[in-house]
Amino acid sequence: MKKNIIILGLLLTQQGLLFGQYQKYHPVENSEIELINDVCYNIKDSNSSFIISPFIISTIDYSFNDLKSIVKQYGFKKYQFNKKLSDTLLITSNKYFNIIEPDSLIKYNNAQRDTSSLITDPLIEYIKDKTDKNGICFFKKAIFSNTNEYAIIEYRIYCGFLCSKGEMLIMRKTKGGWLKIKTLVTSIS
């Protein structure tokens, strides 16, 4: 019995030391990949040179003022906005931009780095060094209407301290793909 407890303890200790490297992520569903691709089509001509983060770790915030009326108008349900992600979702492909390797971000997260500079951001410097891009784009989990005709999606392109831009969008599914029909929020810093 004592031997089994020691072995179990060693296994648990080893798992803790392997942060993220062998973790399994749930891939983003195809419908959401299509939506992300069509959003990227709309932002591909921006002046920013960026790479996409493979991780989706958060959901859209329901406290946004206009969201309550939009939920009714486009056929969403309030409970969809209250769902928290229990797992990290993984973006596996994009038609318009490269996706940084998940292990690269995990290695960055675990690395020692100088954070004393107020001018340069260590994450952006790491991305520039590894990819020759000037920023990283993060997506939040998209929310689809009951009929899957509409979706709300949010993205943010981060390019350093006081340097980001993003939007929360309503998209409509057509035969040709997802079209932006309304910008709910635009943020620039």
C-alpha cells in the first residue's frame, strides 16, 4: 500500500512539471473555424502584421449594454453568455494568417524574461523573434443563435503596451460564408 502511494505521488509530481506540454485541448468546431476565417478575411487588409493565438480561453461578456436587446432581436439565449469555458479550445487552421504553435506560447509563459521595460512588451518581442510579426490576435468563444444564422464573435489584436484594437461583431451566415452585419464594439488603444 505504501509503495502504491509513493508511486502515485511521483506520477502526480511529474504531471505538474509538464505544464501544458502534453495537455490535450479541444479543437474548435468547424462552424467556428469558418466564422473565424471570415472575420479574418475582413481584417486581413489592416496595417498590422500579426499572428493568431491558437487558444480560446474566454467567452463574450454579457454585461455589454446593447447585448440584451441583441439577444432577443437575433435569436440568442441569455444562458449562452453565462457559460464559462471549462476547457481551452484550440484553433487549428486559418485561411489568412499563421497560427503560433501552442508549445511556443507555453514555453514563453514558462520562460524567465525581463519585464522592467515600459517601452517594449516581452510577449510581442517574443513573437517578433519567433515569427517576424508585430502582434497577436486573440479570439473569444463565438456564440451562435438558435438557428445558427447569426453569431457574435469578439477578437483583439494586441501589439504591445497601449497598443491594441478589437471588435465585437454580429455576423450572418449566407451561402457564401459569414458576413459582418453589425459592429457592436470597437476598441483601440
